[in-house]
Amino acid sequence: MKILVLAEHDNIRLKPLTARLLGAAQQLGAAADLLVIGAACQAVAEQGALLAGVARVRQLDAPHYAHFSVENLAMVLAQLAGSYTHVLLPATPFGKALAPRVAAMLDVAPVSGVTAIVAGDCFVRPTHAGNVLETVLCPEPVKVLTLRPAAFAATGRQLPAVIESLAPGPEMGVSRQVAQQRTNSARPELATARVVVAGGRGLGSADAFRDLLEPLADCLGAALAATRAAVDANYASNDLQVGQTGCAVAPELYIAVGISGAQQHLAGMRDAKWIVAINTDPEAPIFKVADLALVGDAHEIVPQLIAALRG
């Protein structure tokens, strides 16, 4: 068994979810090669070499990888993947864009959204908006998998593994970066956060989303999240979206504020250990999955919570 794990990073820091993919690789029973593709990303390769479960780091460094164009990355990943039995990618927008392209180039069927590993060719994933857990047998010679990072435990640290530099692939020239907007935040990464504070369209405005949820998240050291409806209404940015078409999370505590509980959203957060819901509608579907239901106006309840947390 040979496993390749694709690192997700920003050319400076390795995202914590990579350690969780390595934890999944350990469940498969083998150390993994960690693939780092980027531009001037030596620091990322060195961070990855210290993660337990890494047999070696394989690094491709070139200017045309700076913006992680999926066409450039998919080509080189598919070329490398043929010598592995398993290729693991995160079930994030980054991994979801790459996996089907790589699988198509290899002429195999990918398995998406894996939450448990039964055997080397048998995996569990949620389907039907998370209401059903499906066990999938994958006989493909190369198993291309996207995994929900929150479903797996992160590995620890080890002595540095060997870093191997590989020749970069070509610039495909299919797309180009027009602009980039970077958000700097001291909050934890959404996909692996222990506490998540989420807002829905019921908050009423972007100002309410900011003024109510950001102080609450700061008090709890939590990540911020939003429903698709809140994102579509421009209350929050797309990278905060949780749900079937966004990020899937499984925190210890999930606080849902002004969220009705549409199936699309529940699919991305129903694995949270504790769910606290705040909504004015006592019949809101979110209350069917909530461990604690607070019926009332978030504009009144959330400030009271913040005041209590601040003591």
C-alpha cells in the first residue's frame, strides 16, 4: 500500500487539516508521502516533514503554482498518483476542485466526503444531505479520496522526514489569476475548530452578523461560519459557508444563531458534539437536532451570552 497525501497551504503555513489527513493515512496502516505543491514553499515542506506519519515530503516548487491553479495542480498530481494505491485530499473547496480532475485523468471513480475508513478499499461517507451513511467498496487501482478532516484525529510530531524536490510540471495556460483578496484572522480554521459560531439569514443584516457573532466568537475562541442563505445575502464571505455546498464541520460546540435548519446546512454540521440553537421560531427544524434550544430574538439573547462570558 502506497499513500499520497496532498498538503493544503498558503505557501507560508501548512493548514492544520493536513495532520488529520495523515491520521486517516495511519488508519490505512501505512506512512504516507506528503505532496507539497506551491511557489517559494520551502517553509511549508519543512513544517510537513515534522508531522508524524510522513515517510517523505515530495515538493514541487515553481512560480506558476503560486495561486494553486487547479489545471496546473491536477496535471502534475495525476502524473504522480499513478504510482500510489491511495491519494488523499481534503474535502474542502481546494480538494473538491482537484479530486474529480485527477480521477478523470486516471480513469477512476473518486470517493468523496469520506468520514470513516473500514478497510483499504472500503469507506463510509454521508449521503442524502447527511441523513444516510453509505458504505462504499472502491475496487479502483488508484483510490482518489476526499476526506472530511474533522472526522479524523490529527497526528503528532516526529523527527524531520526527508524532503525530496521534484521537477515541476508545465504551465498549462488554461486560466490566470486576476485578483486575490486575502482575509487575515486570528480565529481558528473553520474545518478543524473546536467551537463554531454560525449565523443565518435570520440575523437580518451583515451588520448584525458582525456585531453579534464576532464578539461571541472572540469570547469563545471560536471560528465563524454562515449558512448559504447568509452568504448569498452578503452577510458573510463564501469561505465561511457550512453545508452541503460548503465546509463540513464537526466541532465540540456549534452555536447556530438565526438559522432555520435547512437540510443543506444540516448536512455540514450535524456531526457536532453539542448544538446550541437560537431562533425566534419554536418550530424551526434546527431545534430537532439541537441539544439546547433558545427560543427568542438573537439580538437580545446573544448580548446576554456575551456579558455572561465576559463575567
